[in-house]
Amino acid sequence: MRVHGGVLPIVDADVVVIGAGQAGLSAAYHLRRLGLDFTVLDADDAPGGAWQHRAPSLGVGDLHRIFDLPGMPFVPPADGPAAPVVAAYFADYERHFELDVRRPVRVRAVTPGFVVATDAGDWHARAIINATGTWSRPYVPAYPGAGDFLGRQLHYAAYRGPAEFAGQRVIVVGGGNSAVHVLSELPGVAASIRWVTRRPPQFHDGEFTEDRGRAVIASVTSRVAAGLPPQSVVSVTGLGYTTLVRAALAKGALDRHPMFDRLVAGGVMSGTSFEPADVIIWATGFRAALSHLAPLHLREPGGGIRLDGTATVREPLVHLIGYGPSASTVGANRAGRAAALALAATVGPGPRTPHHVTR
């Protein structure tokens, strides 16, 4: 987008979709089928959503499941890193359905009247579908002594594989699939591994099917409907006996310990017991990336955003997908379709008027 004499054009669309991961692409597919004019804005340099940022050590065979995007099945190879495989699938999908994805475009704010301010100019929309996910907001809890620890601390989002931890004493914090991924790879590389969680992990048998996904969605919906922040997926689903879980079990790496009390210079303390450590890997999840929506004042007193289906209660023409009940891949697909159908009914294709903003 070019600037002419200090004037940036505001591009109009029926719907601006923010984010081109699983949820955003699903929404775009259905918007196209329903005849709404839309633009997808994506902050990444290339297709692939959060998947392109996953550790190269995470293989296709390690995935518990990637649900198909609508209209095009995902057929992964037998092996190889998951990140480029899923990213290539997303790229093929965008090309095949000729989806209008603009990148890299970073959304700074969405203001009342649905002006979407970005680093590439502004878009004016009649409605918003937000699909920004969580990867850009890794969560590390504030913990006593964190500033005293002299070793390395990193979030799972920065984990690139086991090699860099050779010979080191590693503590892995967290009870979800991210922690299990790390635990499945460190044995035989790290000098020692200690797994700590706030509560004992819950394991379950069976594949994470669409039916199970629907059950998870239903269990999360009541919390979001009450205006509370959504819980992590694993707190609802537990840990299935995936390829990674079985690998970690086989290596004896799933010996869980209670959470430590505080960090100290050379490790962690639990009461009077000291555990030495060179590295703390915080596999403690992510939070929804929604700061750009702050000008719309969507949050409830409880800290969450209350939804009616996918629509925010405080602003029904703003839909959140990949949030709360639709945080899983199956949920993201269903939410993309639901948001598009709702907007086709409430907004529908309409005339556009040129606008400009002076800066």
C-alpha cells in the first residue's frame, strides 16, 4: 500500500479477517463461498500460521492430529518435520482457493467503527473476524526468585530441539503436550531432566476425534459464556497416549514432581530441598493475542470476553475464532464456518464507499 502526499488509503471490505492460521483460513473459505467481500491480514512473512514456528524436531509422526481445512484434505508424508509440511499445506490452500491474504501486515489496533490500523495502512470493515490465536503470547508465570536464577530460562515457543541442552541439567515446567514434546527428546542428551507440574497430569486412552473435540468445546463454552478467561486445552482434555507420550514413557522421562517453591541462583528450592539446574524450560502455555482489540472494550469484569456463539456480546459484529471453545483445530474449523454464516445473515454483501485517512 502506497502513501501519496501523507494520505493513506483506507481499504474497504465487508469483513476483515485478522490472522491466517487454521481458524482464519477456514473463515476465509466460507466467506468466499457465501459471497462476502473480505481481506485476510496476516502478521507472518509466509503462510503456515503458528505451525511454521514450531521446533524442527517436531515430526509429522509426532502429531496427534491436524484436522483438514474445509474443502482440501491434509495428506502428510510419512515422516519429516511438521512445521514445513503444515506450512506448505496452508500455502497450497491459499493458492487453490485464491484467498486474499495480505502479509506481512501487523494490526496495531481495531477502533470503533471498525477501522483496522496496521503498519501497512488502514482497512475499514463492516465486521471483524479475529483469528490471531495464541502463539505470539507465550505465558511465563511470575515466580519467586526468577530474577535470581543464573542459568537460562526459555519458553517452549523458543525451543528448537534437544541439541542445545547437551550435558545440561534441565527442569521442564508444565503439564501439557508442549512439555511432553521436550521430555520425549531430552533423555540421552541432557545431563538430567526433572519434570514439574502444579497438579498431577491426567492421562487418557483414545484418539482425539471430532466427537471428543466437540465434548471439549462444550466444556469450555460455559466458562467463556460467563465472561471468564478460557482455560488451557489440556486442563480439559488431559494427555492422550500420543506418539510423544509413549516415547517419553519409554525413556522414563514422565516422572512428575510437584512444582518448586522458588528459584535460586543455581537451581530451585522446594521447602528446604535444593535441585540444581542449568536451564528452566517453561512449557506453561499461551494467552490469547487480543491486545489490538482493546479499543473496542470487549472484556468483561471477570477478565474474559463473553461470546454468543462466535460473536462477542459487547460488539456482535466482532467474532472471535480460535478463542476459548474454538481453540482446538476441529473447533477452529467449525468456528470459521459459524462466524461466516452469522455475518452473511447480519451483514451480507454490501456497497463500499471510498475513504481516506490523513496522517
